Amino acid sequence: GQEVTKGVTADQQFIKAMYDELLDMMGGDSTVQNSGTMSNTPAAVLEIGSVEEPAVILLAGLQGAGKTTAAGKLALYLKDR
């Protein structure tokens, strides 16, 4: 439902909209303008969860991309800490 900005293709605009939405869901701020870098990515400042309020981590990827393996390795790493 958005108008495509001049000089930007529809697929580029779609990717930007998806990125902004994911950033907002994960605690970032998509309204912050940056110089093309992803410095406002919340993963860079991931907080440690607690027993009462555990940290939530979203793993997204295609089939066979290694999400389960990454989750297992992350769980082992956090358990050892």
C-alpha cells in the first residue's frame, strides 16, 4: 500500500519495509536515520535475560540454513557462561 520512492525499485522498498518492521519488533528504532550502516541493529546491544524475564532471540532463515545448529551452539555457549 505504499508509493514507491523515485530511484528505488519496488523490491528494494519491500526489503526496507521488512527490515524496519523487524528492527522495531526486536527493540531497535527504525525512525533513526543512519548513513547506510546498520548501527541501530539491536543485536549489537543484546541484553542478558533473567529467570523472570528471559531474553528472546529470533532465528530466521531458509531450510537448511543452520538455524537449529546455531540455536544449539548458542544454548551450549550460554549454559557454559
